[in-house]
Amino acid sequence: MFNPNTMFQMQRMWQTFTDEHPKFPAFLQAVSATKLNPGSIIEFNITTAEGQNIASNIKLTENDVKMIEELEEIIKSAR
């Protein structure tokens, strides 16, 4: 069952996150303005405070693209 308090908590955490990292929402806007198609690659790269680098990527499938589009609609409707 959906808990409205959870959504409120997530909104507050997101606001704090974006206040501390203001370039990230601009990055997400640039990504949302770009049409992601099957075959597009999303890369993840993390460098720890100790300097260790961890990287991976995924090639989007048709199902991935549909899921991303549905998530975008959910986020838009929550605003």
C-alpha cells in the first residue's frame, strides 16, 4: 500500500539533495530533452573518497526505454 508520508519524505530529501548539488537537476533536464532509444548506453562512474574507481554501463532495451518514459510521467504528475 502506498504511504503518502513516504512521498513527502522523499520530496524533502530530493529538495535537500538538489540544494546541495544544483547541477544535477540541470543534467536530468538535459537527459530528459534527449530521446533515449534502445541501444543507448547509460554509464555509471563512482570515485570513492579513497580514490577507488568503480564503473559500469547498461545498454538500454525497449523495455528499459518504456520504463523510463513511464517513470517520467509519474514524476511529472506528482509535481
